Amino acid sequence: MKKVIIYGAGYGKVFFYEAERYGIIDIEAFTVDQAYMKNEKECGLPVVPFEEVKRIYPPSKYDMLVVCGYSVMRNRKIMYEKAKSKGYTLINYISPAAVVESGIKMGDNNIIMSNSVIGYGGLMGNGNIVCQNVYLGHEFYIGSHTIISAGCTLGGGSRISDLVFIGMGVTARSFLSYGEESLIGIGSNVLKDVEPFSTCYGNPAKAVGFHKETGVIIKER
């Protein structure tokens, strides 16, 4: 296996410690856009400007994994496309501590973290993150660049569109649809379909706002 460059040093550091525990990929360095360069090293590894990464770590010798967080969800697609344009092979990462049933089909740059259980017969696009301790039921569909946060339980037959953010500890019944760029707040109980571009939370979850112009933006306090 070629060595791997992580594009993103924010959430990328969270992923680094997850991946290092199991040692199934060989992470060589981080890369970030020049405008966001803060340190020359993270987690003991070099950090190089994305504008220079192809010269320093050429795609012929290195694969890449885009690990962008959730603060501006639309950046996830932008970074994915920038990495592809440089000619890198974007790998999938499936933790050895996850249970992934047979028949799952997925694109590239997907991350499934430890202690998650993924049901059979699912289809997943590109650039998704399934965090720790998620249960995702059988025959699901996930588009691209979506994040399912830690501790969620989503019933079988879920239909999750692109750039959806599902907060920690969300519980949802089976056969629901989640519209594109929707946000479901922490701890919500989802009993009906989620509208596109909506912010939903509560028990039961209800739409409390819409964000079509900006997409999902989450500001840490």
C-alpha cells in the first residue's frame, strides 16, 4: 500500500488518532491550504501547503484522504474535488473495529470509524464520514460528503442526501429521507422525513429554520 497524505489538519487530527490505533494505513503527512497553515508539524508529522503537495508527495507514490470537518459543510465537496484534480487516488478507510456487512457498495474517500455497525445492502457515494458507535440499518443510501456523528442510531432503509450533517446521538426510525444539506441537531428523535436545507431538532425533531443560501455552517462555542 502507498503511503497516505491527509488533506485537512483540523478534523484530520481526530482521524489520525483513530487510524493510528489500528495501523492499517501509513500516514506520511498532513496538507492544508496555504491560507490556513498554522504549524509545520501536527501529530509529529509534516504539514505542507496544499499548493505544493503534488511536488513534495506526488500522486504516483502517495494516496490521499480528504478529512474535512463540519464547520462549513460545503467545503467538504470543494476539498474533495481539489484533491481529485491533482490526480490523487482517494482511499476508503474502514476501521477494523467496525462491523460492515456484506454487499456494501461505496465510492471513494469514505471513512467508517470504530465500533460502528453498518447493515447489509447499502450504497454510499463519496467523501462521507460515519463516526464512532453508529448503527446504520440495512439497505441504506447515503449520497456524498455527509457526516453521521458519534452514537447515532438510524433505522434500515434510510435515504440520506448529499452534505447532510447528523449530530451526535440522533435516533431515527426506518425508511426516512433526509433532504440535501439538512442538519439534524444533537440528540434529536427523527420520526418523519427531513426537508432539504432545513435545521431540525427536538423530540420529535421539527424544522426550526432553513439555510439554502449558506448550506450547513456549525460554529463551535
